[in-house]
Amino acid sequence: MWNSFWRPRDRFSLDQLRYLTDQLTKVQVVSDVNKDFVIEALRSIAELMTYGDQNDPSYFEFFMEKQVMGEFVRILKLSKTISVPLQLLQTVSILVQNLRNEHAIYYLFSNEHVNYLITYSFDFKNEELLSYYISFLRAISGKLNKNTVSLLVKIRGDEVVSFPLYVEAIRFAFHEENMVRIAVRAVTLNVYHVGDDSVNRYISSAPHKDYFSKLISFFRKQSMDLNKLVSHTLINPGPDSTSTIIAAIDEIEDNLYYFSDIVSAGIPDVGSLITDSILMVLIFPLLLPSLRIAIDNDMQSGVVTSLYLLCCILRIIKIKDLANTIAAALFCPLEAFTKSSGGFHPEGVLMQNDCSCPNLSLRDVLLAYVTKGDDVQVLGSLSMLATLLQTKELDESMLDGLGILPQRKQHKKLLLQALVGESSGEEELFSPKSSLTRDGAGSDIDAYHKKIKDQYGISFLSSDVGISPHVNRFQVIDALVSLFCRSSISAETLWDGGWLLRQLLPYSESEFNSHHLEVLKVSYKNCASDLVEEVKGIWSDFLISVICDEWRKCKRAMESSSPPKEPSCVLFLPHPHKFSLEDNTSTGSSFDAGERMQELVKVFVLLHQLQLFTLGRASPEQPSIDPPGDLPANCRAQISGIDVSGPKAGTEISLVNAVPCRVAFKSGKEHHLYFQAISSGISGWLVLAEEQPSQMSHGIVRVVAPLAGCNPRIDDTHSTWLHLRIRSSSLPFLNPPKSNDYGRMKTKGLVDGRWTLAFRDEESCNSALAMVVEEVNFLSNEVHGRLKPLLNLETAIDLSSSHLCVLEDSSIRMLPKSL
């Protein structure tokens, strides 16, 4: 019997719950002496109630009978230390989160104890306590539905007059700690999605509706901080600049998705509240004025940030009225927004040229950036136009007025008009200049312009707004064609322009005029001429491989449903133009030369595919490249006895054409070896071999290096020394894992190697030089010969449907499809 009396209680038993509750009721003061017991009791009760909820309903019956929640509140009032409120908040949070019995939740919410805890004056200067409190609010909001929400509000008549959970949560909506702000968003969204009409009226009535305008004001501040960050990075980039901007972008887009989630809850008037706030607080006074063309280079960051933010707003916040108002504002004169607001840089001065006429519309500014802006401005403007084109909330008449309604949508609408008997529909359907009428496009835009004037107080003369869909469409196409002739714009940005053009004209060249076709052809021929120079370049052995690779990528990009680059990429520019024909690539870094070659190839394949497009031809899956030719008889590759994979260290090689030399790879350690240059098709190697005493004219390969780009040169003071540049055997940027999401290379700066070979006399040195030059020429001629069908546009069109480019044994081969 005594053993039974002293037997310890089971940890997860009703007896243990009774014991802990009884001990708490005896606590009359919480001090340093008993606070540890109180904390442990609170923690253990949470565990026991969770266990009981899953296994034995009598636990919660006891919890209600003894009014344990009341004991929690009493203990809180007695406590003078921070640790007890911490544990109490955690205990109640655990109870709320883990109780699955619906009646248990009703009980917790029904006796005002939860509201008392919500409104209790905790010491929020303690960051840990604030964290526990916010988690407590989030746990409660996770249990809200139309039944439970009524237990946490006070009603007078049919109207909610008090909702502590919501009011206390939004107090911390703009807290400096991001995790606190995220938790508050979760609480508010749980409230918004309950769908209770009286709660919705409470939320959207004064003074609580001010929360939504404060959200936009806070977002405006974040937008200005982002612009400062981008501006600072443009002037003084640092090692952490990219990661810092990425973090800022993530927070910006998280906020916009939060706005979108609020709107999706469907609370009456909230969508219009958010729309009005975004327009009045952010877009009209800040973003649109920042698009102006200015003298101050610092203002470039304002243009970039504004274009990025406008794209994000249109892509994320799905409000029809907001999207159409933004689009309609693009027809307004720039002066309508700049005369009362300065944007990100109110002190900036407008550039006095043909791009900044006071009556210039914002749409005209975007096109001016495309035709005359730098890489950043071009990409930003293209992203804006592409985003507008993809915004489903925009009326088609608005897209047509902007000049960016895709041709297939035009045809669809005109076909519908013809089917229902509208007189002009059938005529315009088969017209090469088909477009929606001025009346169709203009009436919708006029309605939004009236709203911009009357509701938002933006004043401008209607006569300043010109809307002619056909003229505007021609202007867009003209700007894009001009863009493809600009040698200072990066290939990746040009690809975005190519994608946009393909969206506008997916079928043929019907809307290109003779000038467009001529300038595109001239631009293509100039680029093709530059590409021929790369045949003699440092990476000539990789040229065909890169062309085939970029051809596939370009075709995928042009035919994709989305533009090649995300709008956020504009914040990580400017990236300087990567290639220049004036660069002396023979003495520069081979890695830089490789990037220039890749950039040139990107431009070439885009212009080539656009040429096919203007001729009404689809781009083939692979470029038209000839198959490899037969090796000449008695060439060094055959005499040396190497196979198609090339020489490898440790393999045997013939030394018939080799020249003896001396070389030291380490100071004081000289090697006597045999040197020869060998080309085979579009590959080539520099080989150093060690003679085999047992077999005349044969040796073992010791070192192999690429032939292309070796830049052979006899020393100015030592006529028996031959200098060779040794580049990497592969292009580092072709290794996908080494590039991040924004295209920035993670590779460290690469340095070319050098060989200095010492020959026994001048004649041997000159012989070695002549051998290298001859093999380099063989390689270049082979590359050039195989590229001739591609470089000749007419031939490429004829061959594009009958050839397939395949990669085999590290070389590119062209095979007819019939084989």
C-alpha cells in the first residue's frame, strides 16, 4: 500500500493535470523563488492538453471545469518578470494550434480570456516577448471562421464595434523587423478570408480602412529605399551589391503579393481603396514622373526602378481598373505628372532635345528609350511593353491604342466582328493594315482619361493626347527595327526586343515596310561580316559549337510565351557591351575574347532568325552548317597518327613533322622535347612530346594545348625563342552551374598561360612558327567553309529545311535529315 501511495504520477495523466492546476491555484505571488515552477507548470499543461485532445476528452472537461484559462490570466497579473508572460503566451499558442476539437476552440474563444491576453499591456521592448505575442496572434487567426470570429468581436446591433485581434495585429504592420511584418500579414489575411460581412464592413470603414493607404505609403518608402540602393550600386558597386538588391526585390514583391491576396479576399471597397492609394501615393506622384529623360546620370536609377516597379504592379496585382488606368496614363503628356511631382529625383533637370518635348507622352518616352536609350533604359522599356502585352486585365482596345495588340488578337476580334455582321470587320480582316478603329480604342481610353482628371486631379489638355492604333503600332515596330541596328545594345536585351516583335507579328512580314526590311538586312550583313572575323579569332575552334547552342536558345526564347528576361534583371545592369570590333583580341584576355565572341554570335543568330521571319520562313531547329570535309592527304594529323579525339598525354605520336626544342615549366628545370602543331577539321592542338629512344621518329605526348588563339610570336631579342599564348581548353561561360539567375559569372578571373620554346637555331624557330601559322589557317578555313551556307542568307534559307546540326565526338557535324 505504501509503495502505491509514493508511486510517482504518470507524466501524461489526468492526475498530473489535476496536480499542476491545483498548485497554480495556490500561487499568490510570482517571484524569483517560484517562477521556475510556474513556468514548468504552464509548459506541462500545454503538453497534457495536447495529449488529452488526441486521446481522452476528460482532460478538456477538467480544463473547463477548473477554468484553467482564468488561472492563466490571474498568473499573468501576478507576474513581475518577463519569463512568465513568455511561457504563458507560448502555452496558449500551443493550445490554440494543437486543439483539434471544435468545441474546445469555441470554449477558449468564448470567455473573453483570449481577448484579455490580446489587449494586455506586455512589454514589447523585449524582442523575444514581441515575437511570442505575434505568434500568439497568428495562432488565433489560424482558427478563424465564420463561427469562431463572432466570439472575438463585439457587436452593437448588426455592426462590429470592436475586433482586438485585428486592431492589435496591424499596430505592428510596419515594424522594423521583417519577420514581425510577415506574421502580421498572415494574421490579416486570415481575417480577410473569413468572409464575414459585418467584419468586412468593420475593416473597410474609418478609421480601420486607413490601414490600406498606410500600406501603400510604407511600400512607397520601400520603393524609394530600393531606388537609393540601385543608385548607390550604379555609382559604387560592392561585393554584396547583388545580394542586397535581391533581398530588397524579394521584400518588394512579397508586399505586392500581399496586396494581391488582400484583393482576392473580395472585401467590398477594399480593391478600390488599394487601387486609389497605389495611383495617388505611388504611381502618379513618384513612378511616372521618374520616367522623364534627364541630364543627371544619377536619375537613371529612377528610370530603372520605376520601370521595374510598374512591371511588378501590373504582373502581380490583378485589378482591371488599376491596369487600365496605368495604361491610359501612358497616353498623357509627361508634363501632366512632372509639373507637380518630381519622382525619385525631384531636383533633376529634363534634357532639352527631341526626346523631352513637354507634350511628349509617357508612351513616347518608352519608345524614345528603345531607340535612343542605353542598355538599361532599353531593357526596362521593353519589359514594360512586354508586361502590358501580357496583362490579361487590360482591355484589348487599350493594347491596340498603345500599338502592342498582338496580330493574332486583332484577327480574332475582326473575325468576330465579321461573323456578327459589322460592316468594317470583313474588310479590315484581310487588310494588311488591319487594326481596331480609333473609336473602339479611343472611347475606352477617353473614359479612363476623364477618370484620371476628375477622380485623381491630373490635369492635361485632351488635344495633347493622340490615339491612332495604326500609327502607334507602326511606331512600335519602327522602334524595334531601329533597336536591332544599334551596336551598343547587349545581345540579351536585343533578344527581348526580338521576342516582343514576334508577339506583335507572329505570322509574316506584312507590317514591315521596305525601309524596315532594308535596315534589317544591312544590320544582318554587318554582323555576318564581323562573325567572319571570329573565324580567325581566339576561339575559332568553338565558334560552330557556340552558334549551334545559341541558335537553339534563341529559337526557344523567340517562341516562348514569356520574354527571355525577368523585369528585375534591369536592376542588375548596366552590363557594358561585351564585344567591340576595335578591340585588339590578339593581345587581350582570351576569356574576354570568348565573351565577345558569344555576344556577337547571340546578335548574329537573332538577326538571322529575324531575317527568316521577315521572309515568312520559320526558323529551323538547327542552323545551316556544312558537314566536315575530308582531311587533306599527307596532312600533319594523318602523319602524326592521332584519332578524331585528338592527342592525349601519355599516348604515342609520330615526330616526323616535329621540331626539337627546350622548355622549362619550372624554374631551373629544363626539358628537351619535340614540338608540333596539328589541326584536324575544326579542332587543333599544340603538342610537346618526348622522343622514344627505342623507336625512331616516335614519341610520347607529354603536354597538349589548344591551337586556336595561340598567337605565335618570335621574341624581339632572342630570335630562337617562340612565344605561344595558352588559353583554356574550354569556354568557362558555357558551364551552366557557374552562372547565377542574373547571368553574373561566378568564375574567378582567368589568366592565359604562356609557353616560351627555345629552338637550336633561327631556322628551326621560323620553321616552328610557319607550322603553327599554317595549321591555324587550315583550322580557320575549315570553320569558314562550313559556315558559308549560314553566312549566305539565300543559301541558308534553301538549306535550313534539309540539314540537321549534331554534336559528335566533341565536333559539330552537319548531316542531311534523310541519312
